Amino acid sequence: MAKHNELGKKGEEEAAAFLQKKNYLILERNYRFLKAEIDIIAQKEDTLVAVEVKTRSTSEFGNPQDFVKPKKIKLMLKAFDHYINTNDLDVEARFDIIAIVKNKLGTRIEHLENAFLYF
């Protein structure tokens, strides 16, 4: 378990650095609301982005993004909604997934914008 968490933490750090390179401003990391958690909340221009980071050591069992389940999406939506309302933000909002496969062959980062629609 500890090894998995370590991989996840490293993945989140790499995802944050990746977004910053693409001119995103990181506003929150591991934002929690009730039972929900959003790995990264970032902003680029007028768009607020909730980012789910999925890190795996292999893509053998499917792509990391395939592990984001409907229940998780619902929870993220609640947390994101709470964040937007609490901060009284008037912005476009979207959900992205950053899928990272990290192993001895190196690191592959895939950024999926608008990974799921919620309206």
C-alpha cells in the first residue's frame, strides 16, 4: 500500500509541474470536501480545472483514466461545486484527467481535457 501511495504522490507532483509548464496556475492540491477529494484545482485564463491524477506503473491492466468510476466523478463534482461556490467564482469549469504511466522505461504523461461532461 505504501508503495502505491508513494507512486500516487510522485504522480501528483509531476502532474502539477506538467500543468505549470503549460501555464496553469495551481490553486489547490488534494482539496477535500466531505468524502470527496480533487487532486489538483488549477486555473488557466478564465477556466477553472479539476484534475484527477491517475498514476500506474503499467498500462497492462487498462489506461489509468479507465479507473475513474462514476461514483468518484459524482464526488468530485460535489467538491468542485463547493469550491466554486465558496470562493464565489464566475469561471468556466471543466474536469481533466492526467494519466501517468511511470516505470523503469520512463514516464508517459497524457493530459485529457474535458475528460467527462457533467451537465
